[in-house]
Amino acid sequence: MTALIVGVFMGSFVGTVSQSAKAEMISYEVAVLQGLNKITARVSELRVPVNQPVRFGSLEIIARECRKSRPEEMPESASFLEIDDYKENIEATQMFAGWMFASSPAVSAMEHPVYDIWVVNCISRDEAQALSEQTEKETKAE
């Protein structure tokens, strides 16, 4: 009888742990990335709408998915990226395809001699539009 009670208790405990350990992430429409040009040492913020290519130097970046943890969970943003390098008169070379995580960019880094790309955040289209408008106003004020 005691074994049955312990078994039921442990089963419910394991079920609870597995539910909380499996943090659900929310999908967003825009991946916010940063790109470093290693030659000029210039860092640029890139807003990449899901499934729309964005150019950064010779790179073409497509975010296939962008997910972010719920506000009550540990902060994490992750994006599934496809990055191709387009050089003159040469066929495109796939430089990266996979998940990049904001909290640990070195885990799945893109290897490129000129550029580094990493995930910063995932945002909605409305947030991206508001940020673009704010940047435009700040540029005009200068």
C-alpha cells in the first residue's frame, strides 16, 4: 500500500516537473538581430521580418521563426535563421541554417570571415514599426 502511495505521489511530481520544465515560447513576427562588420568594427541592428529576406553586406538573412519565452519565465529569445553569402559572379554559399539563441550566441554561431550575426530579441510587427518611426524622428532631430 505504501509503495502504491509513493508511486502515485512520484508520478504526479514527475508530471508537474516535466510540465514546468517544458517552457512554452511565444512566436513573434520580427527577429531583432545585431550584425558586426569585422573590417569596419561597426555594429548594426537588423529587424528581420519572418520569411522576408534582409541584406547585410553580402549576406542575405531569412528568419524562418522567432520565439521568445513568456514574461514570467527566464528571458530567452531564439530564431531559426538561414544565412547565405552572395559574392559577385559566384553562386550563393549557405553560411548558416539553424537556431540561434540570444542567451548563448556562441552555442550556434555563424562562421564568416567578415560578419558576425547574433539574436537580440523577438518583437511584433507593431513594435518594429514603432521602433522604426522613433529612429526616424531621432535621425531628423540630429
